[in-house]
Amino acid sequence: MSTTELAWFKSSYSGTQGDDCVEVAVTAQAVHVRDSKDVERLPFAVGREGWSRFLSFAADA
């Protein structure tokens, strides 16, 4: 699956004022992350377990 075919979404915490934000798309194998202001830049992918650890870390920060 190409990254253009993924279902990208922004956090519900993202503003509607054109704020800088990231978008994510979840697949069975990975979580893909991209810059919402520069969707032409290649996204990166993180394993689902790594993404879960990142979210836990961010929630504790």
C-alpha cells in the first residue's frame, strides 16, 4: 500500500487555525507519521509497539 492510499488523520487536539501538526495513518504493521504542512515530504513509519511506547511516554510527560 502506498502512503497516498492511507487514511490520514490529525489529533482531535489539533487546532483549526492552521497550526503545525502531524498526521498519522495506522496499518496492521505500523503507524505512519507525516507533517500536515508538508504532505509531499515522505512520512516515516514506526512499529505499533514502538508507537504505543511513545504514546505512553508522551502521556506521562
